Amino acid sequence: MKPLALLRLYPWELDSLPEYSTTMPTGTTIGKFWKRNTNWMTHGGGYSAPDSVNPKWVVCAYDENPNPKLVTIRIFEVAVLEGPYSGDYRPPDWSNYARWKRDRDAERAEGVR
């Protein structure tokens, strides 16, 4: 599957994602995100630990499908950004990013008032 878009993440954001390079996450909650190393198979098809090779990360997410019995998997190419670590970074609940984003937006809106 070809990645749909470029997703720019800091290293600590990428690290906070659960990894499913060789399996699929359980459940199909819409908005569930995970990362996958597309280079997990190296050296003639044998397994090599992701940190021992040059990982090529993609981020995947469950999304709605027109057929209610199915889910769509969206794939995003990852560009790792450089920058200082944000000490106040709070990783989202990647198991339901859509809910986390809604809650975070509500928190920010309350702070503006």
C-alpha cells in the first residue's frame, strides 16, 4: 500500500506510538494509530531488530469505511523533525487519537476563555 500523505513528527512523538511492524493491533477502533518499520525484514528475508537496521517508519491508522463491516487502514509516510524535546509533551492516546484530539481541542478552547 502506498502512503497517503507525509506526517511530520518529532522523535519523541514517533517513540510514543505503539509499534506493530510484524503484526496488526488488536481491535479496529476508528482513530487508532500505530507505527510500522517497513524495513523489519532484512538480509535475505530474516528478521532483524528494528533498531539494528535503518528503520523506514510509516504510521497507520484505522479509519471509517463505506462498508460498515470493514475498516480502512490509512498509511502515512513519516518525516522525523529535528528540534528540542518539549518537556511538557503529553503523548496522545494513540489507541483512540480522534477522541484524544477532541478532548485536547476542548481543553485548549476552555483555556482561551
